[in-house]
Amino acid sequence: MDLILMRHPPPDIAPGLCYGRTDLPVDAARFDASVAAMQAKLAALLDDRTPVAIHSSPLRRARRAAEVLATSFGLPVTVDERLAEMDFGTWEMQPWDAIDRNDLDAWARDVGGYAPPGGESARDIVLRMDAWARALRGAASATRDVHDVHVVVAHAGPIRLHTATALRMPTTACLSWSLDFGGLCHLRLDDDGNARLLRWNA
């Protein structure tokens, strides 16, 4: 099974703010061009294949792009809460330089396990993304559709963390990898459960 994970287009937000689970609108000035670029990348990668499903985070900045992609293939969008961005709790929509320095230091010391007050840790995201992927693989195996292509529009954090999990790397190994708005990650999941990374930030 091929899994193509795409980061959403740019959201409409001032620079310097911490945001994750907040449901931001898309940046209308850049949305059309960004989605057109996503469509072109996807078309080149698929090479006349058609995805069997378009999956999306419930957040608008991902869902709106997924809806455009899905329409071009005549498919519905399958929305799943487990694909949402990290919940930063009380840090959400706060300027990064206004967040308590001690909290940021605690996060830096334990990036995988530390959760902002009222929010999620990286490990929490790994668990929910892994649960989503296991369910997807189980459904594909049950219907013998192990060679199908699934396209996902989600967020940088979950995509990076799931890539590390799929490749059996340390949880936070991919957090420093650059992933542009509209960029994609292409994973091939073999029948034996092993994954190969074919493209990153393409």
C-alpha cells in the first residue's frame, strides 16, 4: 500500500504564534496556488494511478485542500480526528516568546514525552497516528487492496512523527526534517509490515 502524506496549505495566522489544534482558516491569498501545486505534485507521483481514498485532518487548513483534491478524483473525503495537529493546550495562539521559559526548557529536555499544560506530547500523537494507520492497513488487508494508494492531507507534526514510527526510527528522529506547506511524504507499506520512504518533502 502506498501512503502519500501531504502537508496542508499555509494558514492565515500572524508569525510568531504557537498553533496546533486551533482550527485556523486558510490563507486565501495563497490557497489556490498552493493547492494547484499539490495537485501537480500528486499527479506526477501517481503517474495515471487513481487513489482509492483521500483522508484528512478535520482542521480547515487541511480539510479544504483535501476537498479540492478529492473532487478532482471523484472521491469523498474521509475525515479522521486522529490526523489533527498536536494540541498545544494553554500554549495555543500564544506568542512563542510569551510562553514560560521553564516550560519550554522542560519540553526541550523531553520532546517525546512532555505535554504542554492541557495539551499533547509527541508520544500521544504517535499513538493516535499509529492507531489510524493500523486500522487503515487492516481494512486494506481484509479487502485484499494492499497495492492501493491512499492520500492524506494533514500536518507537519503528525506526518513527521508517523514517518519515524513507520520506519522504526526513534520517535523524534524526523522532527527536524523540513516539510514545506504542500510538501509530501511518500511511504510504501509492504505486505510484511515494513515501510520504505520513497520521497520526502517532494
